[in-house]
Amino acid sequence: MSRAPRASQGREPPLTVHHLNQLLLVCSLVLLVAVAAVRISSRSGLPSLLVYLGIGVLMGQDGIGHIHFNSAALTQVIGYAALVVILAEGGLGTKWKEVRPVLASASVLATAGVAVSVGVTAAGAHYLVGLEWRQALIIGAVVSSTDAAAVFSVLRRIPLPARVTGTLEAESGFNDAPVVILVVAFSTAGPVEHWYVLLGEILLELAIGAAIGLAVGWIGSWGLRRVALPASGLYPIAVLAIAVTAYAAGALGHGSGFLAVYLASMMLGNAKLPHWPATRGFAEGLGWIAQIGMFVLLGLLVTPHELGDDVWPALVIGLVLTMVARPLSVVLSLAPFRVPWQEQTLMSWAGLRGAVPIILATIPMVNGVTGSRRIFNIVFVLVVVYTLVQGPTLPWLARMLRLGEKGEASDLGIESAPLERLRGHLLSVAIPEGSRMHGVEVNELRLPTGAAVTLVVRDEKSFVPLPTTVLRRGDELLVVATDPVRDAAERRLRAVAHGGKLAGWLGANGMGAGR
């Protein structure tokens, strides 16, 4: 009876179901720890990205997990995929009425501002740290991308002016595209092309990406509003599929896929799609998973014992970026728009760097650029240190600049679910703090014919309101509206929320609601 051949020495054992079970156990434990870390970060005021990075470092070769992971190429691929999901989730949550007034200023800040930041930071890296120009330009480009998720995870408790939040959010969605183009160009073998050729390529890729993103977003929103899917759970999947399609089409069309996915998602998020609450919750969950996985993987890639020699250069470059490059780019970019100095100061300090710079730092590593490992270490230290410094101080600075004062009317939260057989919509309306709908009677809402308030939830108790029922802050209303008057009913609700019961007579029109 012949014996089975022995496995050759050094060959890895085959994967089994037992290995799969172990992998699933580890992944689930990491996710549970990361979800618990969200609560810790929300109480401490620190962006959650630092907690996730810390988990990855602890699991790495210098930590308690002793996991040896050094694949920059795999990290880049997974990071790009996660960034697509994060940008899609950010675009779905971007309110067009807040972005539209600041679209021009945010676009200038995301293009001309990036150029200023790259130039100043690269000069500091070259003359103060001694890096050669290619390495200095790569670092300048890598750290010039801001992260709105990191900013608003700190500022979520402070109601800021719409111009500040809109500018920061739009800038973070727009500036990833030109930064990626610059990093790839600087990391390519051979001499860097003339600046005007590079500028032309950037503008062309941005234009192609914007056109494809807007087209895919419009077609997708048009189709989802007119095609009734058999199950509500299919709508979130369809929305994310459309967003990913925008990225793929933009990249294959030699445009900016990142700009395409952000613009397509923003159009979908403002299109009043059916079952929107479920779609938004699904996108937020995927966004969290993408961030957690990406940050843990980046933490695994870093080797802590190699960071010692790069701490001082990272501090110097970060100081130039934070105190010179970012403020200068904000001042020069926003000069034509007459933005108050208080808002410029906050936006200068709010230029937090998140996962994007660390992901982009893997591009020179994959391309074999000389000193690329040092570039990655410098960027890693810079992001961690200056997020620790800027993150906890942002709320304090907002209060000092009187930009976080209470009393402003918050936007009225309205969610819609279609009643397909009845050809109507069920609107869920949450009355926030500061809303002028507080104290208004139901009959004073003056909703159009075909719309009515059917239920009020107050203090966890529900009741059918009378025409004379007085609404209060914190109430949740269920409004049924027929399909023809749905938009008019929502516009009227927003108008009363901002202008009170006399909104129509005093000229308040809901501040662009319903667009």
C-alpha cells in the first residue's frame, strides 16, 4: 500500500474551514472592538481614525498580534476601494442647499488652494528637512488632501454656519481628485512634466470625471424614482451600485473616478429617492466598515520601531503645513469671496488629515520611488500627531471665534417613504431645537390640499392631533401627502420651520428646500 506523498518542506499548509472560522472570529472581534472605540472617541473628542490605527498597530509585528504585513500594493488597492465607499457615503449625505452657495469657493480651495499648499509644504520639506525635490513634492501633494469625516467627527456637537460646513465638506470631496493626480505624476519614473502640461491633464481629468459623475447620478436618480423595485432592501444596493459605476466609468474614461463618485452620490442624495432612510443607514454602515478596515490595514502596514528617525522631519513638515501652507491657501483662495476672518481662521485650523494621505503615501512605495518608505513613515507620524493636536482644539476654537453659538434654526429633518399603491408619500418630520415650528398649531401649517398631519409622537407617546394642537420642539410628525403635492408640502414644512407661522406672508420660502 503506497504512502501519500509528504508535503515538501517550507510549503504553506492548505487553507481549511478551520482557518476560515479563525479568520471570521478575528475579523468579528476587530469590528466589535472598533465599534466600541467609536463610543470612546465620541466621548474623548478624538477622531476615531486614531483608535482604528492604534488597533492596527497593536495587531502588527511590533504589537501584541505579531502580524507581519508589508504589502503596499494590496493596501493601495483596498484603500482605493474603501475610499470609493467613503466618498459615496459622504456625497449621499451632502446637502445641495448648503453646498450650492459655496460651490465656487470650495472648488477654488480644492484646486488653487491645493497648489499653494503643495508648493509651500514641498519647499519646507526641501529646505528645512533636506529632502530631494521629488520626495518633497510627493509629501506636499500627499498631505494636501483634507478629510471631512475627521473634521465633523469632532465638530458634530457644534452647530456651525452653513457656509463653513458646506465649504469644508465640498472641499474634502473635491480635493481628493487633483491630489491623486499630482501624487501619481510625481511618483512616475522619469522627469516631472512641465507644470502647464500637468495642469492641463489635471483640468481635463477633473472635467471628464465631473461630466461622467453628473451624468451617471442624473440617470440613476431618474431611473430609481420611476422604477418600483420589488423590495425596499434593493434600493440601498442600487444606489451604491450606481455610485461605484460612476467611479468605474470615470476611471475607464481617463477622468477622475473619485470626483465622479462624489458628484454622482451627491445627486442621488438630493434626489428624494424612495426608502431614503434605509438607503442612508446602509451607506453609513458600509462607510464605517470601510473606514475601520482601511485604518486597521494602514496600522498593520506601519512598522513602529522604524519611525524614530522620521518623527522630527514629520513635526517640521507638519508645522509648515499647519501654520503656513494651509492658512495661506485658505486666505488666497477665499480672498475673492469676502469670507469673514473668523470663518477663514476655523477653516485653516480645520484642515485635518485622515486616511487619504496615508493611502496616497503607498503610491510611491508601489512605484519604487527612492525613499518611499521614509515618505510613508513621515506622513503617518504627521497625520497622527497633528490630528491629536488639532482635533480636540477645534470645538474650543469654534467657540472662541463665536461660530458655534446656539440659537440658529436647525434644518428640519424630513424622511420620505413611498406609498406605491396609494400613490402617496409618508413624510416623517422631526422638529429640532431652535426650529420656529415650535408653538405653531397644526392648522397654521397651511399644508396644501392633499396633505395632512396624521400622527404626532411626543415624549415617546403618539396621538392623533387636532387642528388646534400646538407643536413643540422634539415632536415627530407623520404627514401623509399625495404624489402631486408631496414637494409642495415639504417646501411648506421647511418654510414654517425657518420662518414660523407667517413664513409665506413675510417672504420666507424655506431657504431653498425641496430643490
